[in-house]
Amino acid sequence: MNPRLDYLREKTYLLTTSPGVYQMKDETGHIIYIGKAKNLRNRVSSYFAKTPDHTPKVAAMVENVYDYDFIVTGSEYEALVLECSMIKEHSPKYNILLKDDKGYSYIRISPPPFSRITGELQKPESGEILGPYTSSFVARRTAEEASRVFMLPDCKKVFPRDIKKGRPCLNYHIKRCMGVCLGNISEEDYQKIIDEAKDYIKKGSQASVERMTAEMQQAAEELDFERAAQLRDRISAVSRAADAQNIIEDGLPDCDVIAIARNSGDACAAVIMYRNGRLADRAEYFLGAEEMPATMYEGFITQYYSGFREIPRNIVIAGEVPDEQGLQQYLREKSGRAVDVLIPQKGRYMRLCEIARGNAESYMSIKVGRTQKEIGALEDLAKLLCLEKTPLYIESYDISNLGSVDMVAGMIVFENGRPSKKHYKRFSMKENVTQNDVACMQEVLRRRFTHYLDENETDEGFRRMPDLILLDGGQTQLNGVRAVLDEMGIEVPLYGMVKDNNHRTRAITSSGGEISISQTMNAFMLVTRIQDEVHRYSITYQRSKHRKTSLVTGFTQIKGIGVKKSQALLEKFRTLERLKAAAPEEIAAVIKVSVETAMEVVEYVNSI
């Protein structure tokens, strides 16, 4: 714990409530974090609260804060602009920092005659250059697509030197090349096709189709049917390429679509760029340790566009930001024209957000060793339940009993979408001696968070606050446990898991009613796995406990053996199999009885 917390809290108590920028500093005076706030006192005091709920990144930053400075501004927007410029100047350790633009790729059209279109990793020194592209994959794929659509040669022959030298290659026979090597196309006609290909790359499929359609109709009117047929085939090829690449519907304004995926304390941002109604480029950035989603979106966007990047007409965000209007004003002033920040809930922009989110999740899955489905399931579950952050650490509870006998509960943990068995816990009821699932669930959660609130607790599983709690049960159990958590001052999202008549997961229940999850497949499969696993774990414990209870009852029927000696036997040998394998002398030594009595124990065990 930071020994300066008392001083920092006292200082913050006197802080202004005006908007501004704050600078967290370490013991050497270096700035380690810069942030902006609408209300400086409220924002800064949240870092030093006595019961904080920080992400690991923020917790690590707070541990290193020795002091802080602040600058009061006239508005939250002024604070946003100042924050962005100061982050660029100081590059604080705990802020989102994007590297300079390096590693651009380009598309090259080689000099005539018979130009070729290729994707290049470095900026070429000759020929016509298109770009830059942040993704080498996009540059290469675009060049290959244009060559395929317009049937340009991609062989190693040099034209016009190699025209009519040798037979045409396979690409000509499968209609992937126009056959320049046969000498049946002039330099002038070839250059026209290159111009069409450049137009296709620059303006997208829609503009290319419109222009070629007009040319085809003119050729038909002039009775140049060969030219019209060539254009018809070219239009068909462009349309097929557009379908294969999910070219967006007509009329889509230029936009960047931004989504952030989070998992295991890390975060990755994906930017998908659409120009002229067409996917033009994409880029992914690992942001380091995660923060609250809204903070990350705003921090990433301001840093991403703080340089000389093109700012399109629309910025589409797959999440919320603290100050949408202020961010929009910032982007408009950077670009010198109108820019709209869009946070869609449905429609085509929402579909674009799903594409961007899929890219971010794919890159994140590579980094953290989780599948895209696992990361997507957590994101979908957070969205479904309107959680402030992705539930990376989920606890689930289930009660299992046989009437009022051997009443137990199981607590399981899913961390980053997978079971974390080292954190599993088992509870035997101590306060409730009759069958009452609500009272049992209340007892279990009270005992679990009593451990959490105990400053001397050393168990890692008890010391951690879950991001989400799922109870195996409905509204009644949910209301009972919520009362216990409120009483203890525990704030954590709490939901119930409801089964249908066939004991399959049907919905999630909340204080506001049931939430259907069947339409969100990844989240549905995750909740089903959690519910099945907590049921398996709790009922396995109940059966084990019941078996031991039955053994204790059986042992006490043997003369000279009471409850304590029966329990000593179970503690020593643990399982029925090990008891069966034990010699009478060994049993006699453990519970201090005669060999004859021990032999009766052996006979009873073998009869089971």
C-alpha cells in the first residue's frame, strides 16, 4: 500500500471541483500519468479511495504516486485538448502511448510500357505510388485483387521484350491473364486498362462499375461489341470481388470504425478504414494494461488523431466515451471541417463495429492465448448485462443437499473465459440446519465476503473482488443475496442463472426481470458452461460428503468406535479405496483399538 495515501487524500479534499488536467508524479518528480476531469476533486479522489475498485494498471499507478499537480481549465473540452498535448510532450508511463507512424506499405504501378501493379513494404523510388497503407496485408491484397479483376499479368516475363516468345502460362488458359505475351493487345489499350485498375483502387468498386457501365453502353451503341464484352466481363469481375470482400452498401460516407477488445488485463484497439464505400485499410494497436472502456476509447482516439492522420467525415465507435461532444469538437478542430462521432446501436454502422471488434478480438486472442470466441463471449456478456467493464473474473455459486442432510455449496471461478480451479471453494452449512436454499446462499456469500473484508486474509481466492457473480437460481435467491451484499457494503454485479424444465440454461435474471441470452450465442455458451460446472462441482462435493456421513454412521455401529474415531479414520485414509487396502494393524494404530475391532472395520468396508 502506498504510504503517502493519507497525505494524498488530505490534499485532494481541498481540491477544486472545476474541470482541469491532473499530473500524477512519482518520488523523483517524473510525471507517470496525465488525466483530465470534468470535476477535479471527484476524479482525483477516486484514485485514493479507501475501498478502490481499480484495474490492475490503475492500481499499479496509484502505488507509485508520490504527489500530483493540476491545471484548472475553463471547460472539459479545454481539459481534453490540454491533456492530449501534455501526453504527447511527456509520454507518461501509464497513459496510452501510440508509436510513431512507421512501417507504411504502398501500392506501386511500374513505369510504362506494360505496367505492373504490386504491393510494396517500402516506398518505391520509381513508378506511380498509391498509399501509404498502415497494413502491408491490405496493400498486397489490393494490388493482387486489382491485377486479378483486370486480368493483368503477374509472371516474370518482361514486356514488350518477351512478346510472342514461348507459350502463354496457365493463367491465360483459366482466364486470369489477358495474354500480353501473345501480342494481341497494344500498349495504348493496355495503358487504358491500367488506368481503369488505378481508378478502381482509388475510388472503389462502385465508381469503377459506374464508369465502366457507361463505357460499355457507349461501345454497344457504336457497335464495338468486342469492347463492350470486355467491359461486361470486367464489371462482373469487379462485382464478384466486391461481394467477396463485403464491400459496404452504396452511399456510405468515409469513416473510421474503432473497437477495443480487453482480456487478461490487456487491451487491443482495431481501426477499420472505409473510403469511397470500400474497405481501404486497417490497423491494430496493443494498448498495454486495460483501463475503464470509456477512458480507453477517448484516450486512444485523441492520441491516434493527434498527429497527421487523415480524419474522415465520420468516426464510428463501438463503445461509449465520457464526453462525446468534447471529443467531436476536438476532431473538428484538428481536421478543420465537420466530423461526427457516432456510437451506433443498430444498422449498418453497428455491423461495421462488429467487424472492427472481430479484428480486435482476433489480435487480442493471439497475444493472451485465448480464442476469439472466449474473448468475444466475455465482451458479449458485458454488453448484454450493461456492465461497466468486461467480467474477466467471474464467481458462480450453487447449493446442493439431500433434504436437510449434508447441505453444501460450491463456488467456482472462471478467469478470462476459462475455469480457474485453484480458486474453487467448498462450503458446508454451519448456520442453517434445515433445507432452505435462500438462507444457505445468504450464509455462503456472507462467509465468502467476510474473508474478503478481513485485512489478515491471505487466501488469493478470497482476497480478490469478482467482476461478476452468477448464482444458480432465480429471483428469490438473487434478492436474498443482494440484501446480504448491501448489508456488507459489497458492490459487485449480481445475476441469477435460470434453467428450463429440461435443466438447460434459459436466461439470466436480474432485479429488473429476466434477460434472454439465447440470441447471443457466445455469451449463451459461456453461461451454460458456468452453470454446468458449478452444478457439477457442488453436487460432487455433496455426494462425497454424504458418502463420508454414511461411513461414519456405519462405523459407529461397531462396538468401541464412536463418531470421533470414525472421523479420524476418514481424515487419515480419505477414500473408501484406501480404507479397503489398509491392513487391520494399520487401522488399529490410527484409532487406537484392538486388532479384532479393526478387523470388523475391514469387514464392514469390504461389504460396501
